[in-house]
Amino acid sequence: MVYKVLIIGLGIGKLYQKVLSDTNKYNVVTIDIDPYKEPDFLDIETCKQVNPKFDLALVCVPNYLHEELVMKLVTNDMAKTILVEKPGLFDFSAWISAVHIGEPNKLIMIKNNMYRDSYTAIIKTINENRFDLKSINILWLNKDRVPHPGSWFTTKKLAFGGVSRDLMPHLLSIYYSLFGELNIPTDIYKTQKYTLEDLKSSGYGKVNKDGVYDVDDYCRIKFRNTIKGSIVPVTLAASWKTDIETSKIGIELEFRGGEKVFYDFNLCPEYAYRKMIEHSLGMSKKEYKKNIDIDIWIHNILDNVD
């Protein structure tokens, strides 16, 4: 079977285009308002006239455009499954409303980090050493990677916030992959450590000093997990800019004797994106119900961050 896929937004959408082009299972159609990105269509209305129905739609536009495009897809019944880049929609109420309006079609927040191959070995280590574990840290600490400084991404109104909305959904996905539980955090903290003037450079390019930087650039969420009878604190920490020698992305296990073991994740591999798409297309009703619970859990936590 060949699936018909719509990609809206050719920023991160370019990655999905590449991932899907590696197999002949997908017929991809693209939309972007920028003609220089060479999309098939410049808007969803024109696309709908030629392509009224898709098996899958990927919403990869800036955060402030998510809700508008999701609702167009939902109300026009344009896709059996809709995958939305994190952080989903602005808040829990908007998300759950779109989920119900879109039924029986599926609405899913993109959670590519849940499809990594490395969890089995990490979970085994955690379970076997639970009595000796002092803490578990799930980290995405960038050395100097404020995304496009001065752009919409660093404007709270347009980005829905900062690093808490950008990276924390990834870490919550990793947390769920490790523990399979939708726990309530014991503590949530975020802050803006830097100003636009503090940003001399970024791994994403030149700093636009005429832009706006009013977003959180550090966020921490704490849980208290019971792992087979043993209580272990779990901390999720994300930053765009940190005073460290190199970026640190992965899972750190700290033992009572002082030893630390770090599982280096780096950026998410392409195979995980492919597995996520395949699973989303074939998701059963039972699996989708669980996925709704996960997305609601993430949205509720993000709402409480603010």
C-alpha cells in the first residue's frame, strides 16, 4: 500500500520529506508559504482542490500557526491521521477540543523520541540497580543553541513560551518511554537566564539584536518514582544555553557510591521518525486511546509550567 502524505511547513518538514523519500511507501505532497522552498502548493485551500484526502498530514509550521492549520484539516476531514509538531496546540483545552472534533480521525502530537531503540537496555539497568540508584536525570542541556535568536521562536507570544515548550515535550516522551507512567510532577521550575544582549552567538546562526527574546531558556521538572518498591527521584532539565563545555543530551544514572553512567542520545535518529510515522498510521483504537492520555498528560504539564 502507498500512503498519501501531506507535509505542511518545509522547515523541520524537510526532515520528514527526506525520511519518507527513502522508501516507496509514501506519496508526499508539500505546502509552504515560501515559494523558494519549492512546495507543491502555497496554501491548504489550493491543495484541497487537487488533493481532498490524505492518509497522513504532518503539521510542521511555527507554533502560533498550529491551531489554525489543525482545525482546517479537521473540519475539512482532510487526513485520517494528523501528526502535529510539539508543543501541540496552545493549551490542554484547545488540544482536547481538536481531538474530539476530529473523531474518528486521529490527532497525535509528534513524539519521535519514544521510538528510539535504546530504552530496553536502560530500563534493564534501572530495574537491576534500583536499590543503588541515587537519582535519574533526563537531560537536554545545550551549550549555546538558542534557536534563531530574534525570530518568532524566541518570542513568547508566537512560540507559546521557550525551552519548556520546545524541548520539555521531548524529555516527557523519554520519561514515559522509561517508566510507562503518567505521573504528576513534584516540582516545576522555569526561568529566563539570558537576555538578547547576552547572546553573542548561537549554533543556529547570527543573533538578531533587533528581535525579541522574552522566553524561558531553562526548565526543570521533578518526579518521585517508585521503581519496584524503591523510591528514586527523577529530574528532567532542558536549556537552550548553559555554561558547559559541550551539550549534554541523554539519560544520566547516578548511584549512591558516586558513580555516574550517561547514555548519550544526541539528536533523534531518522529511523525513529520513520517508526513513529509507521506506528501512527497503523495505530489501533486501544493504542490511540493511550496516546490521547499521553498527549493530555504532556499538555497539562506544559500548562502548569506557565
